[in-house]
Amino acid sequence: MTVFKVSLSVGAMILAAAGLGSIAAAQDRAPGVDTFESIVGDDCDGERCIAVGRGLFDFLDRRLHGLKGNGRACADCHMLSDHFQLSPANVEARFQNLQARRLENPHADDPLFRPVDANDYRINGDSASDFSNLRENALIRITFPLPPNMHLIDPATNLPSSETSVDVWRMVPTVNNVKLTGPDGLDPWPRGPNPAGGYQLDGRFATLQQQALAALTAHAEIQVAPRQGMLDDLSAFENVLFSSPGVRRLSNAVSAGVTPLPSADPPLNELEQAGKVVFTRACGQCHGGPGQSTPQAPAIRYHDISTQCPRPIDTGPLAPRFVFKPCPASLARNVRSYEITLPNGVTTPTGSSTVRRTSSDPGRALLTGFATLGPPAADDWNKFDVPSLRGISKTAPYFHNNSAATLEEVVAHYTAFFKRVQANVIGTKLPPAISTDGVKADRPPAPEEIPALLAYLRKL
């Protein structure tokens, strides 16, 4: 008990720095009040404080006692100093630090650099050492079993391969504000898993406990299943992490059923207030709700925003009507081609029962196999969930593959995205992505509105 209470005091300092005042406040109780007993009974933003404290130490624990992991803790990828995410700058700094330490101690280690996240892992196994995707883009390997109707194309033969799984490379999202994201029961997609939203970039997990178990299994490579209590504690800890006091107040108000909900925004100057108006018009139809992660009907739940590689190119007679920034070689190398078998009786206009598509990450299509079965807006190819934007100024780079280094690049990408949507309109009614009324393309920000929009995004 004494060791745990000392550890809890250390954890309280970390939590206080993160803004988790309820646990930290327990350190300020009157003499004679047992800290451990007081924390057991306290409430931390709707979670039991003792569970939050245990979850913190599970989050930081590299030993993962009894689970036979690879030495990684959650915090190795969700870095506390990086707002619980992972940036290329911090990865490279850690890599260079490791090399310097190994000059004096050949056995020096940093568990961020495990073979499973090396580019050459499928070739060299535990001897893999090429961490280019991790060092250059802060991307980690995510492995999916291929749906029965999808096969990878062998680049050497241009024929379907015998591979039964595929690796894609994705950024490490922050765990700040997760209490306001995840399934919300609104604006459901036609198919599961989790048609009304979920956790992770593709919404594939219904609970934080499921997400934690998958991360421990795939990234910490545990050999023994954790107890349910550990997963619950990790969930409790993550549920009290917020990017600002305003977002914490908003979350507590949502939990309490308060109406109207308070704004999470800090005080805004005139430029930022103008930017909020632009944001509401141009971004709010997808980044809606308290968590800014709930599309507002008729906007759809899951989206392809053209961030995968290769990027779309305008080949129409009026080209170029839109121009995306090309993928750099460090991202383009992750592209694979897929052969997709269509359902019985369904063929292409040329009579083929298969189609080929190319992407660095097919998104939710890897969960469902539902690709090339309808209009692009209705299939699962390249689709991802809508992330929250709160605290976005602190979590560069952006998108699922960290392909936008700055908020300016994000806005430039969406400018091209809006132009592409308009270029591909069929008929006279404009889609909700670019129009508030189906007639005028009034959602995209005008060039003169972009400075205000950027100013507001930096205050979220």
C-alpha cells in the first residue's frame, strides 16, 4: 500500500500538469486525511479517481507485469510531451538520442523502435531495422486480414498474390477528448462495424477497452491477455484527458445533460470570431456535435477526403479544375493495388467480375470488403471516421498519414477537395459537402476568409 501511495503521489503531479485537478487536489487535503482513502471515493470527471490513477500507471507501464509484452507502454507512442500523440520530430529526436546512447552502451534501448514497426519487418522479422516510415512520418504498422473478396496484387507479376493480410501505415491519434468522440448513435452509415462512429481512425472499435486491447496485442505484442479491470482503468484514464479546460467543462456538461451546452472556445478576438463563422459554414457539417466528430445530416458518417496516395488528378477536358499536393516518395512507397471480386451477378460495364483499385490505405474497405459496389459516396473505399479538431494547433502533422505538416496545408488540401467535389457533380443539385442549399457552392472558404479560419482553428 505504501509503494502504491508514493506512486500515486507522483502520478498526481503528472495529472495536475495535464489538467486533471481532481486527483491532484487530493494531495492538498487537510493533514490526517488519508490520501489513498480520499481518492478512492472521489469522482474525476465521471470516473472513479482510483481507476484513473491505476489507468495512468498502466498507461506508463513498460513492464506490463505478467503480460509478456515487448517493453512498450501506451505512452511510448501516445507521448505525454506530444499531447498524447506522436510526431515525426519527436520520433527522430528519440532515434538520434538512442544512437548517441548506444555509442557508450551497445545495449541501450528505446521500445518505440521495435521490429514490428520497421519497414523491413516482413522480410527480416526480429532483425528488421529500417524505421523510415516511423522516423520520417511517425507512422506505425496496422495489419488487417484481407476481406474474402479482396486480393493484393503482386507488383512483380501484376497478378493476385497469396497474401491473406495487408499492412497499412497510420498516424498515432491523440487520446485527448476521446470522451466526446466514439459512437454517438447519430447519422448512421449503411454498414458496420459501428455505423454511428467508433474509436480509431476508421471507427473499428466500439469501446476504449476494445481499442486498448488491440493496441496492447498489436503494438506491445503481449502474449497474455490483460484482465478486464486493466482495460477499464485505461478507459477511465483516457476519459479524463482533455485538450483544454473549456473542452473539459463542455464534456462535463454533456454528461450532466445540461442545455444549452457551454462553448468550449476561449475568448476570441474579432478575427477569430470571423473565423468561427467560416468554420461553422465550411467545416461544421462534418465536424459537428460537442466532439466536432459527428457529421450533421445530410452529410455522411464516413468520408474519403483524398488524403491517401496516390492523390486524385483531374483528367477532364477542363483540367486542371483541382490540384492536390502530390504524395512525397516517403508516403507513396506504401501504395498497394487490390483486386476486388464483385458480388455474384454484378459486373463492370466491360463484363468483368473483378476490378482493381490502388491506395496506400483503403480505410473501412479493409473491414467490410465493400468497394466499387455503388457511387463513391456510398462504398467503403478510402473511408475514415471524422476526427475531433479540438486542440488541433498542438497536434501537427495532420490527416491519417501525417501528410499535412501545417494547418495551412490542411486548408489548402480542403480547397482542392471542395473544387474536386464541384468538378464531379452529376446533375444540377450540389452535394452538402460544398453547398448549404443544394444550389450555391457556398461552403468553401473564400481566399480572403482563410486567415480568419486559420486563426480560429488555432484557438480550438
